[in-house]
Amino acid sequence: MITTGLALHTYPLSKLLHLSSTIALSHALAIFNRIPNPTVFLFNTLISSITTNHKGHTHLAFSLYERILYSKTTQPNSHTFPSLFKACGSHPWVHHGPALHSHVLKFLEPPYDNFVQTSLLNFYANFGKLGIARYLFDQISNPDLATWNSMLSAYARSCTYSSTNHVINSNITSEDTSLSMEALYLFNEMQISLVKPNEVTLVALIGACADVGALSQGIWAHVYLLKYSIKLNYYVGTALIDMYSRCGCLDLAYQLFDQLPERDILCYNAMIGGFAIHGYGHRALQLYEQMKFQGLVPDDVTFIVTICACSHVGLVEEGRKIFESIKEDYGKEPKLEHYGCFIDLLGRAGRVQEAEEKLREMPMKPTAILWRSLLGAARVHGNLKVGEVALKQLHELEPETSGNYVLLSNMYASIDRWEDVKRVRKLMKDHGINKKPGSSLVEVNGAMHEFLIGDKTHPRTREIHLKLEEVGRRLQQYGHKPRTKEVLFDIDEEEKEDALTYHSERLAIAFALIASVLTAPIRIIKNLRVCSDCHESTKLISLIYGREIIVRDRTRFHHFKNGTCSCADYW
């Protein structure tokens, strides 16, 4: 190159830099430092190679960028920033992202290149700034497939908690639901734009469907995969298994799992997690053993979902054996999540004292989630002493979380200690703590309908309330007596209201009874744990109206049919 004069030309130099940087970065830098007045194209070539092939040397990419800024002959262009924003996706470089954004505004003229806009979008999405990411997305006139996928995947990362982590952290927030709905709306816009989805798009879509229980759209995605012969790889297969599980179709989830030509640990985790949230502990254990027989080694998530499967059906010794095997058989130290699942298992089974002892023996500091699990177990099993200890800890860790106070208030109410109830409520009022409202989603004819407690905003409110009155009369005829004493103080499950009739799931069920096909199951997603009165009344409604009602609350599924529930009142 030197003898022929090619060393004076940018293009062959860029090829040399790219090739040498993939072999030895130090050699590429030595070549670069001998180039007099390198062009921005050469800077970009080396920056791109470093951020792609040498992620441990990100500081060199920013050092090169600094040289561009101080150079009198070059300045950054549209090809400089995408690589740098990619580098900002990991610690400790995240804080450079907003500064780089200001440089985009300083050095580039609008309209900005699609690659720059997409890299900006990805940075803010990974940074947790979804609002900014969506604003940037909306500025792009004709998004290509990669850009659509970037935005949809950003929603998926922020809102999707699969059946594997559904059993770890069961708090379903209105923000989660809102982000999932945004993903569904955005996909509809993508369809209108005539951009064809690929497997990345569909994994994000399927995840959003799983979050809000949008079974019809999830099935559409599955059919689309089959119609266009899109490969059912591990990621797509796992997403579909998770979606069917979390939409209440466990048989379809297992059928798909069984048909996969190859299954990795993610597929097994999704299926075991599905069995867990549906209360099929024995089937989860069988699959766990099958997975080990296939030669797959359980990972952290495997232990979590399997112990949780034991928790939902009271298989204490089986869960204990798995917990102890983490260290004894696999040489790992149990993590906080493993302790949390095991403590929940003990607490649900009524071994509240043992659960407290295990919590205090942990080598790490217990989190609010663990203390709240202990408080919930103390409430269910009437252990006031442990409940008060747990609340004291929660007051220090989460002083503004209403559910912590409410659980203890419920305990006091259950034993007629009304002065203590008033004291706890006054404490909540003095600290300005608001109660979390109950909400329920129900899918009818492919459309999602959301109801809040006492909701009167639905277009068919009058019909819904008339149906509720009819349901109330028929429940009375079957001898149902509302559990008003418990529910009036069970605010962690639903806001305190004068009548049990207007709980969000009752409104959702009433709407489904008047609007859905008589033979179709009623599928409801709740953001809170179902209260005991609604649980009893829903069992009766399934018998009276001959309808299968599937409810996913914040901890598990309840399949109501012919007057019984799949949980066997163990929840």
C-alpha cells in the first residue's frame, strides 16, 4: 500500500484498519496514529470496530471521539454516533448518552439519518426512558423494520414479566398493563404501515399479549408464524409457551412445548413456570426431573419456578429438597430469590415460625418482598406476633406502601381489635398513603376491556349493573352470604367499598356474561390477589351460569368450573 500510494487513500486505509482491528487492536491503533490528518471516515471505522469487537476497550472509542472534537479538520457525522450510542448501553458509559444526544443536535442537521435516530431510540429505551424513546420514534417519517422492532422490543423489555418471573415478583402494576397495551397499539400501526413483521417483532408482540391476557392476538401471532413458515426457534417457542400459559391455556402451552424439536433450559423454565402459576405442582416436578434426565443443568430460574410450583400446592418437603440441592448437588449458594421462594413455601403451608427463622438465617439482608411474604403468611394463619414484627421491618424499608399496613389492619379486624385497626388506618392517613385500586382486564370478542372497582365509565354500564343485580339475586338463592367483615378490611385486595358487588372482577364477569358467546370461557386478569368473597361467589357463578371462568390474579390462576376452583382453596 505504501509503494503503490494506496496508503494515501481513505477507502483502502479503512479496510486495513478494520481487518487489523479484528486481529490485534494495538496494531490497528499503531497504524491509525501514523496516518496524517485522518478523515472522519477512518475515525468512524475504528470506533465502530472497537464498540463491536472490543467492548472491554470502550474508553478507546471515546478517546478517538474526543480527538474528532478537538480536530480542526474533522467533525462527527451521521456514521459516528450510532456506534457510540451502542457503547453507551453498558455501565459505566451510560451517563455519556445524553451528552452525545446534545452533540447530535449540535453537529447534525435535521432530518436526521434513520440509523442515528434508531440508535438514539435504543439508548433511551435501554436507559429506561421509554417516553423519550417513543417521542424519537414518532419523529421518524417512515420507520423500517429494525426501527419498529427497536420500539416494540423496548416495550417488551420494560413490561414483560414471563411466567418464570411472574412467580418471583407478582406485583402487576397499571404501568405494566399500560406499556403492554402501547405495544399492541404500536403493532397495529405497524400493520397499517405495511411493514412485514419478523420473529423479533412477533416475540415482542407475543410478550405483550401474555402480559394483558390478549389471547386472540397471541393466537394471531402464532398463526402468522405458521402461515409464513417463520422458524420456531427457542426464543419464539418460549414466548408462545409463556403466552399460552399466562392466558390460561395450559394445555395449548404444553402441546406446543411437546412439539418443539429441541428444548433448551428457557423452554423448560417457561413450561415449569406455567405449571406453577396454574397450581400443577406435581406436573412441574415431573417436568423438572425430565429436564435433568435430558442432561440439562437447572439454572437459577429453574430452581425458582420449581420451588414456587411446590409452594402453590403445599409440597413443603419436595420444595425443601430442591432448595437444599442448590448447594448440595450443584455447588451454588442460594440467592435472595431462592430464599424468598422457600420462605413463601413455608409461610403458605402454615409454618410461619419456621419461615421467620429461615428469613433471619439468610446470609444476605432480607428485602421488603420477603418481609411482605412473611406478613401475608402471618395474616392468613393468624400469627399476630410475627405479623407485627414483619410490619415493623416493612415500615423501615417501604414506609409508603399501603399494602403493608393493610395486611396488618386485616389481621386486627379478623380478631375484632378495632382500636388497633383505627390506629393503623390513622397512621396511613397521617403519612398520606393511598390504597392501590383493584382493576380487571377481560377479553371479549378479541377486544380488551378494563374495569376498576365501582367503574361506571364503560359504554354498557347500565346493562352491566342490571346483570350484577341479577347475579346478586341468584347468588342469594343459592345461599351465598357475603363475607363483609373480611372484605371491608381487605383493602390490599380491593379498595374499601360499600358493596362487594362492584369489585372489578365482578364487573368484568357481568360484562362477559352479557357480551360473550355462551360457550366461551371468561378470562380475567386482576392486578391484585382475589378476595375470599369474590372467590366464593365466582365459584357459584360458574355453576349457576354454566360458564368456565379463568382468573389470573397477582399470584396464580384460578379455574372456576361447575362450582369449584382449581386452587382447592389453597391460595
